[in-house]
Amino acid sequence: MKTFTKEDCMFVYRSSNFKTIWRNRFVIVSVEFQLARKQPSNHLAREQSSNERVLERLQAKGEEITLSTIRNAVLEIRGEKSMILCDGDPNSRSAGSFFMNPILQENVYKSVYENIRILGIDGSSMPAKIVHQDDDEGRIQISAAWLIERAGFCRGYEHGQFPGVALSSRHCLALVTKDSEGASATSLVGLADFIRTRVKKVFGVFLNIEPTVLGSDQYSLSEDDDDPPKAKIIQTLSQESDLDDTGSSSAFSESSSISSTSVHE
């Protein structure tokens, strides 16, 4: 048994040492959180809720902005996207968001945006925001959901070559298993790679996946692999894709943090 501090783990956007230099070495058995006993001010709670939809929902309800109301709003939004396990909801049978929002250098972002314009797709609706990392002055994070939909994959998309799996009908970043025979890890990873390859072909952006797939070396796609059959480019859904389709939000106080993580090697 080993215990790591949050500094050891090197947590960043949907990644950590457990997904990079420690990949496939440890199984996490417990996590210790350090939380503040005192309720933070409304101003602090507002600053720590990074998702505008959460604040808009609280304001529409006329509720005070506190950690408790932020938590409830996040759970409501995630439930609407089937990102919480729920009996009777087939879309909740997933590993959560499967595809990560790409984070691009400015020159790459400009090239992608130009490709979108050449394709005749309205790029003004593509959510994007500047994010800062330790080693640069800021990069641009764009919506994987927006790219997936406009590469021809609507919510609920299925492909006969990958039986038993589909995109969620409520959230196109999630892959779900269907109530039918034939669902397998091979089908699920195959559909993910089919989508990623098409997005790369259309927009020049390769989508990384968030889950760690055990045994992925035998069938996980790399950027140098051959492309699977082409999918027809179509613009789908008039709805706008939110940058974070899960409705996730940071709602910890100033002193709240992951204190340590215990693992088995």
C-alpha cells in the first residue's frame, strides 16, 4: 500500500500521473479529502462555480448561492444528461464523458477554425475558452461535443459494425451499452476510435479519451493508424453544445482539496 499527496499525483484537466507515468501500475482504493467546516461567502461560492449554467439555474429559482445549492444544481444538470447512475435510464450505463475537450495552441486553433470555415460550417457557435497551464501562457479549449456532432454523429448514433454500443441519446460525449446481445469492450473501443478518426479527418483534431481502457494496447487507436470507413459529413442538431456537456462544476471552498490518495501497486 502506498499513499500519495495531491502534489505527487499532478492533477490537471481530466488527467494525472495515474494516467501517464503511473499508467496501469496502481489501483486506487481510497481518497482523503480536506474540507472547510465554515460555509464560504456567496461571493466565494460564486467564484468557485465555474459553470455558468449552474449559476443561471440558481438565479432562475431565486435560490441563494451556497455550496449546498450549487451541489444540488450540479446533480440536477448531470441527471438530465444521464451522468448519474439511475435505474430505468439506459443512458446512465456509461463511464461518464468518454471524449476529452481538446486543448490547442493558438496557431492550431486558428488552423482548425479555418478548416471549419472552408467546410461551410458555422464556427461561431463552437464553444471555446482560454485555459492556462504551468508551462505556457494559455491555450484554447474547444468542445469535443461540438466537433463530434458536426462530424456526422448525432446523439444516439449506432453503427452495425460495433454491436451493442451507441452514443448516449442525451449526451454525445458518452458511450453507452444497449439492452441487446453483442456489447463488448472491443465494440465500445471500436466505436470510440471510429468517431475519433472521423473527427480528425474532418477537423484535424484528435480526441483523447478520458477512461483508462485495460488492455487498450491491443486495439486502441493512435494518430498513425489507418482510418476506418468514412462517415458522411452532416450538420446535426440545432441545439448548441455546451463546452462541458456534463454540467460539472467546482464547488469546494478555498481550503478544500484532495489531501491524499491510497493505492495498491
